[in-house]
Amino acid sequence: MVSEFELIKRHFQRPTRHTELGVGDDAALIRATPGCEIVVATDMMVAGTHFLPDDDPESLGWKALAVNVSDMAAMGAVPKWALLAIALPHPREGFVAAFAAGLFACAERFGIDLVGGDTTRGPLSFTVTIIGEVPQGGALRRDGAWPEEDVWVSGQPGLAALGLAGLQGLVDLDDAGRHACLAALRRPQPRVALGLALRGVASSAIDVSDGLLADLGHILERSGVGAVVDVAMLPRAALDDVCGDGERVRESLLAGGDDYELIFTAAAER
């Protein structure tokens, strides 16, 4: 049986880019950029709740980190460091190797160092803590929206929800549609570049993890404002292309989660 320390050494101990001391010691040493604030977020993924037990482990590795990177994007922050806690019913090296490959592919894509974590035996779950930086006073927040501002959303919300519905047998998708929807569900692409571009432009922002209306509601509640959503103006062409069920498309667009697009508010002149 492979030990915890051997698993860590084989699959999670990699060279770092901007870390004083990373995986292999009791704690990590990181050095913040002068003039920046530290941004921290954590997300947990549990089998049967956030993913299917037979999902591809490489995609799980990507998504476990990507959903946290999306939190950095929503704050206008640069993601730099991550910690991973993983629970496995059994220390399956093949699973761990594939998971690590997906996680480090995402880390490489966004320039993130894995600097620590933990492994234990238990029901399958992953918890990632991500640490980033943003110039002091420059973070995007949920509580900055003002009356009369416009509300924007990036990309195509709803594809991930259609992908999950397809896996559950609730909707028929052709091969091309299934591929597009499952890619959105399993390999979300955090909008880091957009988040950085929105500094000084957007008054508030949030990533779409719970659904477009639900996450917009978080901004409205924190900002103490209301909004009128013209559903006809929302992007849906990509959803209509893959699904002929208009009601399912509408539900996925408005209430489907796991999109990791950005919703933001800004003055019209911006």
C-alpha cells in the first residue's frame, strides 16, 4: 500500500514559481507583493453532491482548482498559491496520478503554485484553498452596485447545467452538444483576464456558481439594490443550438449552476 507521504512526493511535489518554501515542510512560506492585499477563498467538492462518483479524475483535478480560481477572478485578483486537502476511501495511485495531472494542468494555465495540503482516508472529497493578490483597495466586491447601473454576464451561462441534465438522462443532446456541455461542466474556464480588466470599471462582481439569478441576488442583497432582468436580452444561442427543449434551456440559463462566468455591474458610460 502506498503511504500518504509517498503519494504526496510522487504526485504533488512540483517546482514552484513564486514561493519561498512549498510542499514538504510543516507549512509554506510565501512573500506578498508590496502594495497588494491578500485574497483567500476555499471550496469543497464532495462525491455525490458536487460531482458523480465515476467522474474522470483528471477532470476532477482541473475543476477542484478551477472553481477556486474563479473566486479570484470575481475579486479581480491574481491567483498565486493553493493548498489541497483530499480524502480517499482507498489510496488509489492511478486515481491520484490522474487527479494531480488535471490539477497541475490548471495550475500551469493560471500560474499557481501548490504549496501544501493534506491527505486522509475517508469519503471521496477535495478541498482547495486558494490565495491571490490584488492591489490595495482594488478588489471587486459584491457590495458595490449602485441604482441605474447595468448588469452584465460573460460567456454562456447554462451549458454546465445542460451537461449535468444530459448525464442524468433528463435531456437529449447530440454528440456535439454533449461534448460542449460536458466540457463546460467538467473543465470550467475561470475568467481571470476579465476580472483583472474589470478593476476600476465594474462596481461589483461575482462568479456564477449557484445560477445566474441566485448569484445576481447575492450582489443585490449585499449592495441593497434591486434589478430588472430582461430575459430576452440574455445570451442563449449556444443553449438553443444544443437543446430543443425551450423550457429546459430557460431553466438552465437562469438557474443552472457550475458555469463560473462573471456577473458584474457597471455604469452605462463605462
